[in-house]
Amino acid sequence: MSFLDTHGAILTIIVPLFAAFLMPLLGKLSQKAPRFLAAGALALSSALAIRLAIQVWDSGTIVYTLGSATGTIFRIQLIVDGMGIFMALIMAIVSLAVAIYSWSNIDRYTGQEKYYALLLLVTVGSYGMVLTGDMFNLFVFFEISSISLCGLVAFRSQRGESFEAAFKYMLYSTISGVMILFAIGIFYGQYGLLHMVGISNAMAVNGSTMLDKIALGLLATVFAMKAGSVPMHMTTPDAYGEAPAGITALFVAASQAGLYALFRTGFTIYSSGMNMTTLGWVLIVLGVLSMFIGVTMALVQSDIKRLMAYHAISQTGYMLLGVGVGMAVMADPVLMAQYGVDAMRGGIFHIINHAMYKGLLFLTAGAIIHRMGTSDLNEMHGLGRNMKWTAIMFILGALAIAGLPPTNGFSSKFIIYESVYQFNPILAVIAMLVSILTLASFVKVFYSAFLGPRPSKPVKEAPASMLLGMGIFSAVIVILSLFPGFIIEKIVDPAVSALVPGVELTPLSSGFFPSTIITGDGFWSVLVFIGAFVSIMIIASLIRSMGNKGFTKRKGMGQPYYFGNRVTASARVSGGNVYWGFLKAMERYYKPVKAEHTGDANDYVAWLLITMAVILAVVVFL
Amino acid sequence: MRPMSKIVQAMACLLYPSIIVFGAYLIVHGHLTPGGGFQGGAVAASAIALMIVAYGSKKYNKTRLSALESTGLVMFISLGLLGLGVAFFHNFLANTGGIFGELVEYGTNLGNLNTAGTIPLMNIAVGLEVVGALGLMMVILAKGPEKGGRV
């Protein structure tokens, strides 16, 4: 065993941690040094994470004991299995892209060494949450990630709104941190253990007690809050909207560490001692609520980053739905083989897809804000004429989030629809409806930001480092889109079998090409789609060539008319009014839902506590 | 904060070294008696609080306190990294006979400072970090908010 084989797991966490602690010293020496230290450290830890991933896929779970060559469950351990390394890979890609993107994005701000130190600490927190093997370290890393994110939300300190958002986020994360600690106290009091596998084994002996169920209710609520699930989502749009754009992309990945902790608690710790159907249904209900309320609230937003933040909530719903269905049928091997495994595959595959396309979308939004100086959709138009690369990458991200073929978002949603339909058709129909509304709201963003007359002041393309950061995400999206079957087999399946040990994984992709997915009822092949798309395009251009040859763009047709009058730039329908008909028709739904988003921290905490009470009651008494 | 009277300043100067010494005592004896890096660091930082009260907040330099904090943190992680021959945070100094490396005696005794390997060194690192961090917090609180944001 080489040095890196043995210590790879801890070095992944330690390298950014060490760089974060060096940062204040280095920031004194030079203004430019922090950005290079951050990018270098994150590149190194990303490389270590990828190396660790290959090692885990080749030789199975890695257990690393801190402080000693031999391990027992009483020591602090890192346990790296398929699910943990899946999340660490996401963090590896996102953190590196964000560090590069931030070079230009925060160039105009003071306190850069603090920014980069906190960025590194968020990465440390997320790596730690997904790689650790005991509950107390999960809590410690949860706090590291929450507190650093809180500081980063308040980074643009010339704005009062940033402090308000940071305060609300801090309230949520402090309350949830205390609840985790309480749950850990329950474990420690009963079993004298903090080790996840140890607690799970102890529960397997006697079954889970009433106290265990209370701990489960607390942990489930808190981690669902971290993931940004409705109705604990209230701070998410504020925090996402106010954080610098790069941090928002990191925020998405850090929230998914909460999702990971939720799945880990349910599957690894509790499934040995109790029936998980109830918690599965809790996840399904939270997921459906998140999907629907998230997307409908997104439709009415006119701030580009708040709109995307509501979509982040909505997309989290898909993951909760997919994995929740898997959890609900976990006890029944027949149903599990029929659709449970596929639902989990879809849900988990959606995690990496979401981190990539949502990260990309937030970065494009940041590029627009960087050049325009505003995040209000009503004040933007015609950016597509000068920001061509940003526009192209925005289209890629928007297609992926709306789940249009041939993108990666389609692959994972396809699997979720097909498997959830067999579980309960209504859930699948809601999921599809949400997907349509997602497309609608991104059409709105594209229309209002990129189309229309040129902006009044000249706008340049985004700076090179920002384009590079977006390019990393785009490249990963293209790879995920072209080889979904291969990715599911190599990356997602180990994660599923880490959560449900011993489950039978029938291959989802077929033999003839790795990019074809075959579920029970249908199949999805990127090659077939691209072939059909190209042939339709050829037919369309043939029809076009039969038309009037004398037509040129500059003659007359270029001017838009409306009711017989020339349309001027000012008469253009602004972003906020695109769907006024839909919003008017849905007024009775929107009135109470909008009224609940009061912006008052007290109400937000009340929602968190009410949800916690409901989930506790459901988990303990059902 | 504004400086206080000569009497307060003189008394603060008298108390300052004894507080620092007591803080250092708690830090270094962390592995033998109640106390340790955090507690001793907090005591030592109270000396900084006393000085801010007596002399006003202008005298303190945030850069040095911040550097002290970073040094403590880097030292702590470095001690962990030095154990990587076996595992991260491995106590490579314990029972080797070198610095802090003597064997612990059995039975009731007064305690030997020169034991426990890396633990006292880590206490010192944490102590430096806590003095820097708490001192920095107090200086910032005393000075009030500063202008941030765009260059």
C-alpha cells in the first residue's frame, strides 16, 4: 500500500483545511496570493478525491482510523464507501470550478483572503460530512459548513440584505445544529457509541427504541432543512440570492451533503432496527411539496438568482422522491427489484446532475450580474448578442434542468418517472408537471435576459476565469449526457449498494452501447435521439430551401410589429409579466402561498419547528 | 473605546503579566490539571480585554492578532500531519524519551509535565489560536464596524 492509498481519505479533507488556515497569513503578503492558494489546494484535494474514488470502486469500502494504525469503533474513523465518494466527487468538481470562477467574480471586493478561507472551509465541511463514519464528526463538519456559509452569505457587506439573509440562515443552522447534538446525545446515552455502524449494530440487536425514533425525527427534519426542502426552505432563496454567485453554486453542493446525511441516517443507521416505510413516505411527501411549491414560487420571481434558488428547492424534491420511494419499499425484495432500485438510481443520479446544471446556471447568472450590475430580470434584455458563450452555456443548463432530451437531467428524470409511476402514478404525473413548469420559467429567463433589443449600455462577454469555471460544469454535463448508462453503472450503482447493502442490481444499461438506458417499459438512447434530431433538421432545411430565395433579414422583416404598430424597446413585455395569464388563473393558489413567505425570521423558525413536530409525531407514532 | 485614567492604567499594567502567566500555566498543564488550550487561551485573552479597557482600542493591531491565530491553527494541523507516518493525529512523541516523551509513572504522584507527547504541544497551538481569535473579536467589537465591500 502506498502512502496515498493509506492516507488518501484524510488528505482530501486536510489539504483544503491547511490551506484555509494558511490563508490569513498569506493574504498579508500579497493581494493575489489567496486566489492561487485556494485554486491550488482545491485542485490537489479534487485530484485526491478522484484518486480515492477509483480506489473505492476498485477495492471496496475504505476505513481510515485517525491517530492509530489499528481501528476499533471507539476511535474516530473515516468510512469511505460508494455513496460517500459519490458525494465527494460532486464536491471535487464544484469546489474547483467555483474557486476558478471567483478570480474575476470577487475581484472588485476587499477581504478576499477571508472569502477564500471560508470557501475552503465550506469544502472541508462538505467533504467531512460525506466521508466521516461517526455521528459526532458529522455534527462538527455540519457546523463548519454552516458557519462558513453564513459568513459567505454576508460577504457583500455593503448590502444590508446580505446581513439579513446571513442572520436568517444562521438561525436555521444553529437550531438544527443543536437538534443534531440532542439526537447524538440520545445515541450516546443509550449505546455509549458515536460510530454509525456501531449504533446500527446495537439497534439490530434490540430493535430501535422510542428514544431512537425521536432522534430519527430530529435528524430527518434537520437534514431535510439543510437540503432545502419545503416547508423548511424559507431561508434558502434569501441565502442563495444574496451570496456571491460562485458561493451559490457551492451552496448547492453543500446542501446536498445534508441530503447525503439524511439518506445515511435512514439507510445505514436505522434500517437495521425498524421498518423504514414511514420515513420513506415522509421523504416522498417532503419531495412532492418541494417540487411543486418550489417551481410555482419560481415562476413569479423577477430576481434571476432567487428564481434559480426556488428551482434548486424544486429539484431537491426529485431526489427526495426517488430515494424516498426506494426507502418505502425497502423491506419488500420483490418491489425493490421491480422499481425500488431504479427509483433510488434515478434519485441519486439526479444529485450529481443537479449539482452540475444548477451550479452552471448560478454561475451564468453571476456572469450576467457581474456585467449588468443588476439581478432584476425586468431590467435585462438582449444580452445574448454580446455574451454568446454565457448564452450557450445557459441554454445547456436550462435544457438540463427542464429535463429535455438529450441532456443528463432527462436521463435521471426519465428513470424517476418510470419507476415512480409503478409505485404511484399520481406522484409521477406531478413530477412531469413540475418539469414542464421548470421549462416554462427558464424560457422566461432566457427570453428576458438574452433576447430582445440590445442593452442600452454596451455589455462585454464574461471574463475568462468565469467562462472557465462555467466551462468545467458544461464539460461535465456533456459527459453525463452522452454516457448516462455508463455513469449509472460505474458511479451510481456503488452508491445504491452502499446505502442498501446486498441489494440486487440488475443492469440498467443494455449491451449494445453504454449510453442506452432500458427500464421496464421503454428505453432511452442518446444516439437514437441525436440521429432523429439530425434527420428532422435535414428535412426542415430541405423545406426551408424551397422557400422564397429573395428574402434577407435586413429587409423589413426584422422589425417586430404588434397590433399594427412598430414595437419599441420600451414596449417589450418585461420578464416579470411573461406568464401573467397563468398567474392570474392561479391567483387562488398563489395568494395564500405567497403570503406565507413573509420574510420574517420568527415565521421561518416557526415553520421549521412545526415541521419538526409533525415529522416527530409521524415517525414516533406511526 | 477611549483610554481610562492613570490609576486604571497602572493597575492594568500590574495585573497584565500575572494574567498572562496564569493563562500560560493553564495551557501548558492542560494534560495534567483541569484546563488546557481553550481555557488557558481564554484567560490570556482576558489580559487583552483589560488592556483594551485601560488604554483604548487604538493601540491593538489586528494584523498581529490575526497572524497569531493563523499560526496556532497551522501549528495544530502540522502536528497532526507529522503523525502521518502511522495515521493523522498519531501521537508520535509519546513515550519516546524526547521532548514531552517520558513514561507516565504508575500510582499516585504529582504528575510529570514532561509526558503525553504531542498533546501539550497541541494545547499550546490551541492556546495561541484562542488568544488570537478572542483578542481579535474584542478589538473588532471595541473598534466598531469597518468599511467593507467593493474596492
